[in-house]
Amino acid sequence: MTILISGVSSGIGKATAETCLKNGHNVIGVDMKACDNPAIRFFQVGISDEEKLSEIYQALKLANAYIVLKISC
């Protein structure tokens, strides 16, 4: 299974990504800060960057990915 996780550079998003990887899943990660885990297919992007979001969408579509959303307030 391929899973999209936002906020993969730190905190809950990072921990969630690590757990998913340990359980054999592929992770596509999105964050505005750099990600130091080479096992994550990472996109450094903010939600207003339409071109990058289009690339992420294509990666998800090709992978038949499930989406996991992390919302930070």
C-alpha cells in the first residue's frame, strides 16, 4: 500500500511515516521542511504550489495510493 502523509519532517507526521515504513508500506511525504528519510518519496512543497501538487497527484494516481491526512492547527 502507498500512503500519502503530510508533515513528514517532524512530530506525528514523521512518527506515522516511520510506522508505515516499518510495516512494509510505501510512503509519499509532503512537508515545507526538508525530510531526512531516504525511504520516503518526498515532495518539499506548500499547499499553494499548484505545479508541485500536480506532480504529487500524478505520483498518487500511478501508485493507487491511499491518503492519510495530518491536520495541524
